Amino acid sequence: MKRDIGALIKKMTLEEKAGMCSGLDFWHLKGVERLGIPSVMVSDGPHGLRKQDDKGDHLGINDSIKAVCFPPACLSACSFDRELIKEMGVHIGREAQAEDVSVVLGPAVNIKRSPLCGRNFEYYSEDPYLSGEIAIACIQGIQSQGVGTSIKHFAANNQEYNRLSCSSEVDERTLREIYFPAFENAVKKAQPKTVMCSYNRINGVYSSENPWLLTDVLRDEWGFEGYVMSDWGAVNERVAGLKAGLELEMPSSNGTGDAEIINAVKNGTLDETVLDNAVERILKVVFDYIDNRHKEKLELEADHQEAKRIACESMVLLKNEGILPLKKEEKVAFIGEFFKKPRYQGGGSSHINSFKVDSAWDCLNGKENVVYAEGFSAVDDVYNENLAKEACEVAKNADKVVIFAGLPDSFESEGYDRKHMHLPECQNRLIKEIAQIQPELIVVLHNGSPVEMPWLSCTKAVLEAYLGGQAVGSAIADILYGIVNPSGKLAETFPYKLSDNPSYLNFNCPEKVEYHEGLYVGYRYYDKKEMDVAFPFGHGLSYTTFEYNNMRLSTDSITEKDIVTVSLDVKNTGDMAGKEIVQIYVKDNTGTSMRPIKELKGFEKIYLEPGETKTIEICLDSRSFAYYNMDIHDWFIESGDYEILVGASSRDIRLNATLHIENSQKLPLKVHMNTTIEELLGDERTKKYGLKFKHEMDVLFGGSESTSTDIEDAMADAMALSMPIRNLVGFGVYKKEDMLTLIEEIKNA
């Protein structure tokens, strides 16, 4: 239905327009009945619908309607499967239509800077490219059903402690390369209907009133077309926020924010056109939902099966020394209360009121050769001698043992951060005790973020189930018994211990959080440090094996405007059908800018029957090779050679090829008195001047004399290269006015 929203806004009173910019209550936007503007509802996501009919809250405390809890982001991202995530979005969108929800508050794409962030289970990855690709798929799936999304939390929201006031102190290059790209790519390729700003400040300015963030970058650079809403309670100064680009304050401020807007318009400190533009953006999204409103029937059981499929496709087999899959004829002891009471989602605003939950107990109890002992509680950290003794006895008399371990609900949640990476000590102790009497040991993990594994060397297999959604139990059972071949890969690195993490010394700070690690987040850091990790980014095993061959590039030389296609053959060399995730990393060998060793720039998941070979193609565009240059405040590609790496994980590189890029664009010349000779030598445009000045320095310091030693020559070279050209004036080689003339000549060369 075509509407003239501009004409509609002209009919609204100032009070009505101001009212559109804040919530009616906890979950509804205001409407204007006399003008036919409806009140619409938004609801928490991002991995299911948390619709609350009354007693609204934003921390998951009060009950919501019965819905389906799909696997949270910590697990679903491990699928590396765009189509799978898109289909999950379709199911969530249908549930939203059935429940008359106009916008689902998700996906959440903040980077996993530290394993301690209490909300990591809601976030996809430590890698911005993977986060963006998964977010695009989720948004496209949900919005295909006529329901909006709200990508969150924009931006640099990486800890829960003091999240409403702390300042993330991040340089612009790090923001652009690590913390922005998931938002940027999702906006450019999927256009979420809304963006939710974060609570925190960025370099001292609240996200909710940051014009550079919400207008300059989000709208003017990226072309965002929807409206920006606040996280619940994130507004600091309402009028400043509206001017910066924050259209909607949530939840209701009981008229406080509205009154401030009205007064600002009346006293001339707020241009009414700013308010009109905000209302227009909100109304476009509201009416887009109304125009796409249709009847949808809740299909909870079908959605439950979809949740199981996603969990099966995403769980990560971290370790397997030939002990899995289990066989029906083997006597298997299952230990740990998580076997009966799985932890399948995190706490807080994403907490779903699941209409049912599968446990592994439900699937396996009563089957032949299956025994169970509680061993330890799923809710606390208390070592119970009697339970432990029973578990050890059961383990001793079994062929194999599967321990269901994990983090209790209280260990990780929205609102606070973890203090450590440990499992409850009662679990670690019992795992070690059972390992001493039963070497055929498997551990299944229920956790929203990485944990330390002091018993890793004592186990023959580890299955990372993360938080698997409400069908977690049946998914685990199918994987353990080989009904499903595991195919997930880690979307984050598992370090051996917390202190290995790059943010270790600068996390959980109350006022200013210094992002001193810069670009070196996750595998970028561990690679640069050449540090061993428990399990690398992109790692995941299968019950079959895959061989990579015949890598080729569509061309071995491109310009900055071209796209290169990477092709390779993948063969299933085992005897079981399975899926493999092929990962493409790019390594900058130009040596002209500080870069990570390699960065993920492409991936593809493929299904292969035993013995089958498929050819895959992955395209790399200019952004795959660019870095954010702070001198020009834009993306730039250095001319030179780049290595294209094909891997089964970030630490398992199978194939590589070299690509040359010739960039016709040149960085502006920066030549001044403090430019070094080395800098002049490093640019073809100034190289001849660098050689001239280097020769003059050599002559000045006698570096050309035949009596000099190697070490003297090396020292002279090093000193000369690092010298600013002002020293040629200081040492009397040039007069100052002559050097200034030379500098102008160099600039105009």
C-alpha cells in the first residue's frame, strides 16, 4: 500500500511527533489512532522469540510466551553455513508474524574480545568477517517474512561490567577493521530495519549521542535506511541523541524524553526538521511491517526439529582419538546431571520460554547398554563424595564413559562477566578421577564460551555442544552414535588459559577500557605471538576425512578494482558422508603496513558422499586485501604480493597461491623535516631523494671507507636510515632554506 508519509507527518502535532520517538511501554511503540498510525510491538531475540504480554523486563526475569529456543549464536556460528542460518531466520520470522511482533531484537554481532564477557553466548565470533556473513544470513531470513530485525549492539560493547557507563577506548583503525565490519556488511548487504545502539561510550562519547557513529558512519558512509533505537535504558541526553541520529528511545521514559524534545523545538535548540526526519524513518519501518502483515500459524514442533538440525550442523568435535562414534553394542556410562538437565541457553534478555526441551536422557534412557550416574550437579560447584563414588563405580564397569560437563547458569549471563575460564572444580576433579580408572573417556561440554580443560590430555574425545538450543539432547545423542556426522568448526579460539588472551590485562575496567591489543583479537593475536592454543579458530573434526587439491586463481595479477576467484577441489576420502568447511585466509606480504599474519576472507560448507569430489569457488573482492589507512581515513590496498591460504582451520593450512595486486591509487605524499630517509626509500616517488640523502649521510659519517668493519657499516646504515632529513640541516650538509625548497620539490615530483 502506497502512503504519503510526509503528508502524514504534517498532520501530526509536535507532541505526537515527539511521542513517536519513545516507547509506549516496555515493548510497544506509540501509535496515533486519529491518523491511522498503529502501535506495534518489538520483542527480544536473537535465537528465538521472547515475547512478553505483561510484566515486561529486559533481563529475562519474567515469563514470556512459549516459543522455540533455537541454538544461540555461540553455537550456530560454528555451522559456517549461510543457508542454514537464513532458514533459522525464516522460522523465527514466521513465529514473529504469528505473534504479531514487528521487529526481532537481533542478531547480536559484537566481537568476542575476551572469553570472560558474560554475553558471549549471544555473539557469533571473534572474527568480523564470519560475524558479518552469519548476521547477513540471519537478517535476510527473518526479514523475508515481513518482520524487521535490530542488529546490535552498535558498537564496541564487549563487556557487561559497568556497561551503561564505561568507555571503550579504541583507535579508529581497530574500530574499522575489527568492531565495525559485521555491522557494516550487514547494513550494506541486508539492510536491517533497525540498528540498536549500545550502552557504552566510545572514546568518551555515549553511543546513543554519537553523531560520528550514528550519522557520519552508519548513514552517510554505509547507507543505512532504517531507524536507530536505544538499548533499553541506554539514553543519556535525549535531545543530543536525537540530533546525533538516535530516533527511538526504548523503553518508555514516561514522557520525560518527549518533554525534552518538545521544549527543545519550542526554544529553538532543536530544528523541527530533525524530529520530522526521525519520525519519517520510524513510520517507514512501522508501515512496512503493517503492509506485510499476514496470518501465520505457530508450528512449534516443526521449529523444534529445525532447532535440532541446526544444532547437529553446528556442534564441534574438538578431539577424537578413534573413540567416536559410539556403537550400540558397547556399554556406555553417561555421567553428569547435564545428561538429564542440559544447559541449552544463556541468561538475560535472550532467555526463551521453550515449549519443550530434549535431554540426552530423554533420548537414551532405557536403551540397552546405557547406564547413568549423576556424578555432580548441573547447578553448583559442590563435590559430593557419594555421587562421585557411584560415578566411578559405573565408569569402571562400562566399555566407554561420556561425561556431560559444563557451566551452570550462574557462571555466565547478561549483566555480569565471568571471573575465570574454569569449569566448576567438582567437575574437573571427577573427570580426572574417572580418567584414572577408565581411559575410554569422552567429555561433552555445555558452555557459552571457552573453558580451560586441565584434563584434556586424559580424554580421548571432546564434543563442544556449547549452548545448543532446546533440541540439544537429541542432537548430541545423534552425533555421539554417528547418526549425524559432526561438521561444526570453532568460531573462536580456545586458549589454554585465560592469561593467554590478548585482552587479559585490559578487561573489566570500570571507567575506561583500553583496547591496547588493537587489531590483535583472537587468532590474529595468537598467530602473531606464535602461541600454542588448545583449539584454534576454525577447528573441527569429522568422522570422515577430506583432501584438498588443485587450487587455482582466476588470475595471478589484479588491480584494486578487480575480483579474483579462488577454486579448489575437495574430496571425501573416508567411508562416511560428511560436510567440510573450507576457509580462505589472506596474508599481506607487501610488508608496508602492520597487519595480522592472516585474516579470514571467505568460507564455504559443502556436503560430500564417500569418495565424492566437488569443486568450490570463492570470490575475493578489494576489501579482502585492504586495511584501514589512518592518513586518508579510508580503505587502502598496498601494491605487492598477497598469499591466498586455503585451510581446514586457521592452523591447518592445506594450499596456498600468490596473487600480485597493482594499485593505481597512491597515498598522499607526506614529506617534511621529520620524514626519515627510510620512508623516502620506501616510496618509488621519493626513492631517488632517499638514495641521495643516504649517500650524503654515508659520506658525512665515513661509511664508505674501506677500513670500516661489518658492524660499523651496519650501524652506520641503521643510523642513516632512521635519521629525519632535518639532521642534514643540523649536520651542516644543507641550509634550512635549501632543504625546505627540496621538500617542496619532492612533494611536486
